[in-house]
Amino acid sequence: MELSTYISFLIISSVLIVVPGPNVLLIVTTALVKGRRRGVQTIAGTLVAISLQLLIAAKGTVWLAESLSEFFQVFKWIGAGYLTYVGVSQLRAAINPDKLLAQEISSYGTFARGFFVGITNPKTILFFGAFLPQFTSANQPIEPQLLLLSVSFLVLALFFDSVYLLIASVMSRLSSTAYFRRWTEAVGGTIFVGSGLGLALSRS
């Protein structure tokens, strides 16, 4: 592909990644409440989910597109339910400080939560399927181009997610009081519940 096309892809992808979504929200709230190490584990989970979504999009076929359309409602309700569950859990922790201490999860649990939040949004796969081909050249082999775009998107996601993580870590050290953590859980929980309801009400 032409260099100008690739640069355009990097700029547009950066804007898309910087705008906070469920993945970024989960990374930030996890780092604020549970620390930077847990935030890193969450980033790992979301990146694995994005990698799978990019792979599905890059290898997309007519059969896959039809299957995604057919099972969109199933994925949508699973994602909506899980986002709502995470939000309600954080709201309960904000209301009851004892639950904030009892809410500790393992390293695998932190990774799995990041992965599950990332993978249960079927719109991401559909978006990648429509987004990536627009930046490829029909005069060149398609697979190397999709590989370059996918790896570039992952690198950008890792970079910007890490920036969010560092900011959250600094904020956590500056305001490490129980009140700050409860406030973080409350705000994050409210947004997660809203995201779950928004996904549930979205149309296929």
C-alpha cells in the first residue's frame, strides 16, 4: 500500500483507540482500584481478544459474515449481561467497603475479565471486517497488507492502553484513600451498567 494510505490508517486507528470504550474503562478502573500490575494483566486480556477479532476479520468469509449476523443477538446479550454484571459488582463494592476488600481476584481472573469484556462485543469484529479492507491495495497481495494493518493496530492499542494505565497508576498513588477507590468503583460501575444497557438496546 502507499505510505500515505498507511499513515492515514495509523491516524484514524489512533483516534478510534484513544476514545474510551469498555476496554479502556476496565483497564483504568482496575489500575485505580487494584494497582498497576492488575492493570497490565487486564491489558493482556484485551489485547488477546483484539488479536482474535482481527484474525477473524482478516480471514473473514461469506460463511463467517453470515454466521456472525445469525449469532449477533447471542453475542450481544452475553456481552451486555457481562458488562452489567461487572458494573453491578463495582457499584456493590462502592456501597459496601467490605465488598471492596473481598472483591480481590487472581491474576488469571484479571486477565480473563479483560479478555471477556473485549471478546463479547461482536460489533468490533464486524467493524474490523469493514474497516481494514478500505486501506488495502487491490494491486498487491491482500494477506501481507492485512497482517501489517492488524499488527499496527495492536501496537497502537498497546501504546495508548499503556498510557491510560500509567495515568491511572499515578492517580491511584496520589489518591489511594478508601473514599477515592469507592468513588472510582461507583463511577466505573455506573458507566459499565450503562454500556451493558446500551449494547442490549442496540439493533443488529
